Amino acid sequence: MKKIHIILLVFIAVSIAVLISLMGNLSTYETIATAKQKPGKYVTLSVKMDRNKPLDYNPVKNPNYLAFTALDTLGNSVQVVYHDLKPTDMEKSERIVIGGAISGDHFECKKILVRCPSKYKDDPNAAKNSLKEQTSQY
Amino acid sequence: MNYIGEHLFPGQLGHFAAVLSLVACLVATIAFFKSNRAEILAEKKSWLRLARAAFLVETISVITIICCIYYILVNHLFEYNYAWEHSDTTLQPKYVFACLWEAQEGSFLLWSFWHCVLGWILIATAKKWEAGVLTVVSFAQFCLATMLLGIYFFHTKVGINPFALLRTEGLLNNAPAFTDITTGNLRADYLTILKDGSGLNALLQNYWMVIHPPVLFLGFASTIVPFAFAFAGLVNNDHTWTKPVLPWALFSGAVLSTGVMMGAAWAYESLSFGGYWAWDPVENASLVPWLVLIAGLHTNLVYKSSGYSLKSTYIFYILAFSLVLYSTFLTRSGILGDTSVHAFVGADIFTQLVSFILVFFIPAMVLFFIRQKSMPTIRKEESTYSREFWMFIGSLILFLSSLIIIAKTSVPVFNKIFGTKMSPPEDVPFSYNQILVFIAILLGLLTAVTQYLKYKETPKAFFSKKIWLPTLIAVTISLAISLSGAMNYDKKGPGFMIAIHIALFAAIYGVVANTGYIWLGLKGKLKAAGASVAHIGFALLLVGILISSSRKEVLSWNTTGVSLFEKTKDQDPAENIALFQGVRTDMGKYHVTYLRDTTNDFDKKKYFELSFESKDGANKFKLYPDIMKINKGRQEPSANPDKEHYWNKDIFAYASAWTDPSVNDTTTFRPVQLKEGDTVFYSNGMIVLNKVMVNPPNNKRVIEPGETAMMLDMTVISKEGSIYSVTPGIVIKQNAVRNLPDTVMAQGLVLQFNKIADEKKRTLEIGVKENKGMTPLITLKVLQFPFISIVWLAVIIMVTGFIMSIVQRTGKTKLTAV
């Protein structure tokens, strides 16, 4: 066997090992119900904000405390606590992706991903509302 | 129906040009293909003439489309969806181009434009390869042209028409103001109501966004050249293309590096990724083609000098372009919606984007497997002491790293195909860094050593004689840095920290050894030193990345101890500090004061003036972070940072939240009953009612004739001893009562006279409202990035190296041609 073949085999082995170890690193998308069964495990949820429940954020009192209620598509809800700034436009987003773990009675959130402003293109409602607001003076 | 005031001509012209360009590309592709196949010289030439003519028509069409969109944007023709969606009347002229490429259509157009430019350079220089190479380029142009069609074929929409009218997009149907009451249709004069567009995304209103996309797209577009050469080589079964392709591959490498790092600079300046690199899928998608292209460039050089690695050169060049297409798919199809903040949301071009990849990748790979049996190979093994052997290993490592990055980035694609539910890990950057730090070690070492080896076989004595000095210097420097404690990054455990220090050595070794090589190996001949300079830049880039990312610091830890703040759980970061206007606040090494804010109508920005003083008094500066209001989607204003630049660090500050005194008014009035001379307490002191005045002579409030005013003379005394005088009151005219509340801004206090509670006891009811939101307040995040300048300097050096190599290589090609 040529040197080059041995090296190639080593590389393939290394890349497979690396990829497998990376897969182990990944978390999973869960629903609120399944996340509640795994307290303490880092999971990712795709949720909506419950607009009927209050959003608790007061930058004067504490800029690093945000609490709100999240709803998933199955209708389950959970209280979310996030110890950082409220992401801009969070109230207006249709859907948010949150990463964190269930801790006691709430979801301790580490990461919030709100859809990018440039993407509102696929949300015709936002565009329509914006148009309505612009023209409501007439 | 005719609508008043619409300008339909630019749209019609633009759409005609879009269709014409599609047809012209098709003609050009066929003609170039025929010319390449033709055996007889005369036939070859006649096809070539036709092909060039078609390519000219195509070029003119693309430029026409761009001009039409530009015209629509500059003249604010909001009857067009493009103008309405991506611009508004207040847009500064310098950002018109940013509007052009905010949308998918515009960025495809930019790509198309660069293909035209590159195409003409190829026509002028590629000689016998012209027909073969341009066949591929024209076909790519055809694919891009379909993206701009917006025409339905058998109920499937192909492409997005950039000239679609707003009224045909259905948006106006929902706004009652636009409906003609008599007919229920759109009003003929709807344009008189539609006065403004929804504006450009604030993140894109940044000068980097004007120059970064064109450069990056030139980089993406240029990867087609090596691919096209390789493809033409496969078609013609001729491998001599590996020589004329070299300057092109170098050019592609240079432009892609510049484009990617300009994107990093934008991310850094706007802080939208929290630094210059965050392993966001959008960033990865632009990095991966670069890695593979560089791998291809190295195997290409190996083939040219030693005859080894021809097949891998083919594979890498094919993959580099295919990965550009795959990246296009990732960032534009909307598949990354849940993992990237910055990807486009898919329009209806998902299938089109997938076909775009396959239509290039599959034929190229099929042809490759047909031809590979007949490719020349060298049976003899490379020597371990040869340059080609280690260059090949280096290319493999680059390729391996690109595989790892793209595999991780593609998780949403796997989820879609296999129905799995994998999501990004908790610490995304670390999940990349822990692997890539080892790649950095290997690449640093290879970059350092390989140049000292000769092609074919290196005498061992020669090698060790040359290499010992650079090695010694590198060990000394890296030990000095490591021991100085500048890189104590132990958050991820000792293993990772050791890896970082080894990587630092490897990177410094790369810098020192390549610098040394210019004198030790090349005897100071700078003309031939392009490769060394590029490698110095690359290794220095690794140094910069290692130092700057391990020492990023948050300066705004909320350790003020001000009772206003609730304590956060100890494991959670509290990286934002609240500042009241005019109050000097303690922030670690600095005192910060929020002095005032100013509004600028020109760019719709509100600037916060912040004064920073280091506690040792050595350093004072002011920063002006701002927030910007935009119409788009009625978003909250977005924050832009400001930075103070030092040679060894940058300090960034941005307003992460702010209160607007007029809006944030949610607390209610607390009723209190008082007599003259009575006192009432509020959270920060007391309020005294001195006396009731009816129609006081020197009333500072505006009272109209015929009104009777009843004002309360009150004093507010805060705990700190500040005294404020307030006079709330009411005015009565016949039976109507008008209330005149008064405020103490500094105390967040509002007082109003509610009513007379008891006439006999002479008690009055006063409303007291406390609202901290009244005092202007911002929440600030301050970050310090050390030695970031090394990163930018390194990129400049690397690109200079690429350019030097291009000059060197084109010079050689010319010589051999003569």
C-alpha cells in the first residue's frame, strides 16, 4: 500500500470520528411537552410568544431579565426566563427559536433567535400592516 | 384600467431585457458549444462570432436591467414592488446600491454582471480555451437569467420578476384607503396616497454593505472560471488548462478572501454577530468554497511542477464552484431560517436553486469518472522529503476542514431530508473552534515547513540547515507571548487552552518561516515571493484570530451595586449596564456618563453622547452609539455601535435598550388627600403642599380668557436634598375642567390635582405618579476586542501575496506564449 493511501485512510477515519463526535454535540428540537420530560437538558424549541400573557421586561429595573410565556404548535405553554436583553422586535416576530433547558417551573433560556428583519418578505401580513399604518392618516 | 401617475416604461424595458438576456445566453451557450466541437477552423470561427455577438447582447441586457432598477430606485417609483419594498424617500443616495442587492433578484443580477465582465476578459485572453470555458459561463448566465423571469410555466413560477408592480402583489387589496368605494377596485389615483416605501433594512445602511456584496459576488462569480476550465478540459480530454487557469484561481482566492473578510468587517462594525466571526451559516457558506478553492490551487501547482495530483485538482475545482452553488441554495432557499439570523427567507425558488447545483455538479462528475481512467498518472510514490507530498497533505487538510464546516452547517438540510430534529448546540462557536484549532495547528506547521522543501526530492542537510533558525525564532516569540499571560483562556478547560497555545506557536512559526524564506530560499527576490507573502498573511491571520478571540472582553458587567438592579443568578451573564442621563456610573475600569442625546433628521438617527473616563484618569474619550428608525415592518429602531480605536484594542459601545419618555408611561396615579401645609412621602423623598392659589398673577401655564385657574404651589424634596418647585392645577370654564399636571423629570415624578376632596375640611386630592421611565435611560453594552488590527493587517498582506503571484504567473504565461 502506498503512503498516500494510508494517509487518505487516516484522514477518512479522522473525519468520520470528528463528525460523529460533533453529532453528539448537537442538541435537538423538542416540543414543550417533551422538553419538560428532560429537565436540565439543553434543547431547542420553536415557539410563539403568548400575546395574552404579560411580557415582563423593564430595563430600568434590570436590563438583564426578560420573562414571557411561550406557546408551541401543540398548544402547550411554558414560562421562559432569559437573563439578557430583550431582542429587538421580539414582540413582532411570528415565531422565535429558543435554546435552553427546563429548570424547575420555567424554561431557562440561553439563546433567542428572532427572525431577521430582512426576512419579513415572506410575512405578507407585516408588509400589509405597515402599509395600513402608513396610510391610516388618509 | 389606467392608473394615474404610473411610470410603466422602465419596468417594461427591464422585463424585456430580462427575457432577451435569457434567450441571448441560450444562443451563446449553444454557439460556444458548437464552436468548441467544430473540427474545421472556418466553422469554429463562424460559431465563435455568433457566440460572441450573443454574449454581447447578453451583457447589454444585464446592464439595461441594472439601469432600469437603478432608475426606479433613484426616482422613488413606488408603483414598483422593488422600490416600495427596499427603499424610501429619505434614503441617502450612497445606499441606493445597497437597495439594489438587498433582494434576491438584485444579488443574482450582480452575480450575472460579474460573469459578463469575467466573460469578456476570458474572450480576450483564453485563446484556444475560449469556446469551452465560455460555454460553461454562458450556461451559468442562462441559469441566473431564469431567476429573474417571474413567468409561469405550467403553473410553476420560474424566478422572481424584479419589475413586478406593487398593485399586482396583492398588498394593496388589504388597505381600505386604496379602494375605490364606487367600484370596490383599486383607486385610479392610488399613487397619490402611496407616498413612501418601506425602507432599507437598517443593518444594510452601512458603508461596508455598499462595497462588501460586489466584492464577495465577484469572488463567487470568479470560482466559475477554474470550474469552466476543468470542465472544458474534461470535454476536450486535454489537461493543459492547468497552466492558464492559475492566475484565475489566484484571482478568485484573492477576491474571495477580500469579500469574506469585508463581510467580517461589516459584522464587526455593526456588531450584529457579536464580533467579526460567529460561525453563522451565512459566514460558513462563504468560507467553505474558499477553502476548497485554495486546496485546488495547491494541487494545481503540484501538478504543474511534478505531474502528481491532476485528479484532485479536477475534483477541487469542480467542488469549489459546486459549493458556491450549494451556499447559494443554503442562504437563499430559506432552509437556514431557524439557525441563521441573516439568511434570506426563501422565495418560491427552492426547486430552482436545487436544480442550479445539480445541473453543474452532476455532468462534471460524470464526465470526470468517464475521463479519469485515461488521465496520466505517475506510478512512483512521492518522496516524503518533497514539497508536492506535503502540499497535497495541506490541501487534504483544507478540504477536510471544509467538509467538517459544511457538514455542520448543513444540519437543517439533513433534518429536512431525513426528518431528524437536530438543532445547533449550546455554544455554537466553541463547537467549531474545538475542531478547527487542530486544523489551525496543522496548517500553521505545514505553511511554515513546506516552502523549505524542494519539488521531487530535498537533500536532508539542506532542509535542516535552512529550517533551524526560523524554528528557533518562532519558539522564542510564541513562548514569550504564551508566558506573558496574554492568552489565558481557560473557560473551556485546560485541553483547549493547551491547543490554543500550540496553535499560536504553529501560526507564528508560519509567519517567521515564510518571512525567512524570502531571504533564505529566494535570496530576497521579492518578485518571486508572492506565495511567501500570501502564506505570511495567512499565518498572521491565524495569529490574529487566536489572540483576538481568546481575549474578547465584556466591559459592561453590571456590577454597579445600585439598588435599582435586581441581582441576577450568578451563573448568568449580566452584560448590560443601565445609565441614567447625567448620572456618572461605575463600570469596571471606567466611569461612564450618559450626557445627552441628539437627533439627526438627515439619517434618521438618534445619537447618545457617552463620556468614558478610566479610573486611573489616563484615558478619556467620548462615544456616540446611535439608534436608527426605519419604516420597514414597523420595527423598533435598531442600534448601531460606536468604537474607540487603539493600536492594540477596540472598545465598542452600543445602546442595547433605551427608554423613550413619551411612550413608557404605564404606571397610574396614586390618589393622596392633603391640606395646605401637609406633607406626603414618595419613594425618594417627600412632597409639601404649600398653598392653593386661585388665578395666580404670574402663572407660568397658559390660560385662556374666561378660564379660572386653581394652582397648587408644591415643593418636592428628595432624599439627596434637592428641592424642586411644582405647580399642578386645574382650569375651569363653565362646566369644563382642564387638568394641568406638572412633573419633576429628575425624580420621575408626575403630580396632578384631581379634585377637592372635602370643602369643609379644605382637603384636596392629589394624584402622584412615579415613573422611572421618564428619566432618559439607556442600557449599554460595552465590549473590548484586543489586537483586532492584526486580523485586518493579515488579510491585506495575504491578498497582496495573491496579487504578487498573479503578476508573477501572468508574466510567465506571456513568456512561454512568445
